[in-house]
Amino acid sequence: MTNALKHFAFTRRGERRIHDRPSRHEIEACKPWLGAELDAEPPEIDVLLGATAA
């Protein structure tokens, strides 16, 4: 299991941190890490969850 993004920008609301929608630049910056993880351990099945992953 992994995330499409490795670092999350957030907005603090009281005690909670609400994740912000990632920019295209942030998504592109994380592509090499995601590709390396998938190459190192190819999954038997892919399940994409969330707007960023889709």
C-alpha cells in the first residue's frame, strides 16, 4: 500500500489538519517515487482511492 503523494500540504483548523488539494507540480514531483515503488514490488491488483490517485 502506498500514497500517490509523499508530502501533504494542509490547512490547520483548530486541532485538525485538513489536507489541501495537490497541485499538478506536486503530483508530477512525486511520480518518480511512485513509479520506483511499483517497479520494486509489482502489485497483484491496483486499487486507486481518491481524486488524486484516480
